[in-house]
Amino acid sequence: MTTRSNTHGGRRVGAGRKKGSVIKEPTTVMRIPKSQKPAITDFLAAYRRRQSSPLHDQPMVFERPLVAPAKRSWPLFSSKVAAGFPSPADEHVEKRLDPNEFLIDDEEATFFVTIQGYSMIDSGLLPGDKAVVDRAKNASIGDIVLAVVDGEFTIKLLAKTQQGGPRLLPSNQSGEYKPIEIKDGMQFEIWGVVTGSFRRFK
């Protein structure tokens, strides 16, 4: 009887997940066009970065201001208001203030996002606050910006590295939140500059 070796069955040497693989879940084999390999590689790299350092404080709710809001204004009192409630005709009234004009510079380029997390509390941004974002403004170093990092939104202070590259800084002295270094291969875009915020207490 002649014995033939089976070259198609059984476990092959070197098969399976390699030791030290950064992917910690079951994998599968898939054929893709050779031209798409760089795009898939970049996607997997971004996926691994999100797995290792997810952005837990990314804003989740995006809202637009009403188009052509009705002009409404209320008395703006000076800091020398006496005890009691003065009359709107009192001499302490400096002027009348329209909140829309105060908060919004460019209506078409402005939207609101709801703050999540505590990474920006030292800049006065608390969870639940509405941040005012203006896409028409050019971001400068030191501005608070809404940025996209590997497909996820985050609000941080814009800074730069010693080499001149972009860097995103939290505004929280607890040390819980780390700077985000923008490196080659990362998807990064500044969506707008945070120009203000507002909140309700009750």
C-alpha cells in the first residue's frame, strides 16, 4: 500500500495569530483589491488607537441655532445693582442684551455641541453645557477647538509640539486626561473654534 501525504489538510506551520499581535479578538481572512490595502491598513491602525485610548468625553449631541431667530432682548444690569430688584427703568440698566447676538458671530457657520466628561472643567466647560462652535473662525494656538481624531470628536485646547505639529491638551489638573499627540497616519481635522458656552441650573 502506498501512503500519500495530505498537503491540503491539518494545521500548517506558522498558521494562526502571531505572538504579540495587537488584535485581541478572533480574526478572519479576506481578499481585498491591492489598491485598497493602504486604506485598510490606515483604518486598522486608527481602530487599534481607539481601542488603546478611547475618547470618553467626546461630544455626542450636535444642534444648529434657529435660522433668523426672533430679535429679543432683556435688561443688562451693571455690577452696582443694589439689594432688591430694580425696575427695568432704573439707572442701573446699562443696555438691553440679545443673547443670540452675544453668543453667535456667524449664524450659518455656528452650531452647538453638548459637553461630555470632565476633561475641560478648568476652562469652565462642564458636562451638559452647550458649547458654541464657529466653523468660520481660523483656529490659533491656545484656542479651544472641536477636532476630529481618527473619526471621533473631542473638544480640547489647541497646542503644538516642539517640532511644530498639532497637539490637543485637556484642561483638567487632575492628570486623568492625557494630551493627544497628532502623529503621522492619524486622521485629524479641526471642525471649528469654541467661542463660548451656556448652561441651565434648573
